[in-house]
Amino acid sequence: MDKKKLFIGIKNTQDRVPASFFWSFIYITPAPNVQVAIVRSDNSRAPVRHNQLLKMFLEKEYDYYVEMDVDQKYPRDYFIKMVPLIDKYKAIAPLIFDRQLFNNFFPLVFEDADIDNFTCKPMDITDKYGIIETKYCHANIFLAREVVEKLEWPPYPGLLTDDGLDKKQHADFLFNDKIREAGYRIYVNLDVEVEHLAEVPVNRSVWGRWNEQKAERFELFSTGV
């Protein structure tokens, strides 16, 4: 049986990476019958890094594409659980939680986003597991080659506001739009968690505890205790 070829794009502008990423990465169990190529882009501009990696992927006969971030920590069975799903779902991501933002942690799975006003609506995944369809998620999506081949170029346009002083929308959302515009649905495997490295690694249990504590703090505040 011929081995499938997985292209792993690493986006890193620094000379070093966090130990949590490094050790989690090298201990990932390889997926059976899958050959891996690890490629790095160190361009200082995020949209350019993404586009460079996608271009390098298309220049050779790789079967699958995924990006990995150095501010994340990966489970050992990451490839074993995710790679076998690519042929069926074509575009499928793990569950990734954001770092603390707006005084909150939330999963990077969204019901919708307003591109023009730079707003998004996180999906409530409480008690949800398995594979679900979503409109927007983190851009570290496992992609079949056919998806990448059909993306309108550039996949990461990096749009700016009209005055040119800020980005118009998160590049990940724009990339998600390109995938759906190419005719593909986006799925998230809620059973595979990738931790975001912040003050604490953020995963489902940390997110749950944070929400419980936030509710308790709000109750004390609203009752004047």
C-alpha cells in the first residue's frame, strides 16, 4: 500500500519554541501508512506565512495539509485520531481553546462572524462531543488536497480596514470563508483537544472551571455580597 503524504506547516518567526510544544510534538504517534513532511515559514507577517505554506504544499504531491502552532500543546494520539478522518470530511479541525480574551476563555468554534464589524459568536459546546459542523473555527484544519487546490488565491488575503490602520477581520475567519466558498463544509472533532499555551494551558476542563468561577463571581457581585 502506498503511503499517504501529510504536509505539516509550522509558523514560527523565533529561533526557539516553547518546551511544551516541542515535547508534545516529537511524542505524537505517527498515523499508520502516512509519510510526514515538516515545513517551516518564518515570515514576519501572519497571512504571508500561511500563504507560503499553502503554496509549498501545492508544489509537490502531498495528500493532506495541516498547520501547527508553537503556542499549542498536542496530544500523543493527535495524528492517529485526526488523519483517518480527512478522506471522509475533507476539512476537519481539532478542538482548540483560545487564550484569555475579553476576560474569558472560549473554544475556537463559532456559530457566525461579522467580517465587517470584527465580531464573532462562539458556539456553546457544553456537553457536546464527537464531530460537529461549524461555520468558523481555528485555521489549524486538516485538509484534503482537493480542498487546497480549489481555494481562491490568496487563501489568506489579510484585509485591512478602510483607513489602513488595522486588520479588517481575523485571517482565520477569512480562510474559513474560502474553504466554504470552494464548496466544502468545515467540521470540528470535539473529542480531540489541543491546548493553547497561556498562563495555564487552556483545554475543556480549564474552560469549564473558569466559567463556573466566573458565574460565582458574577453572583456575588450582583447580590452585593
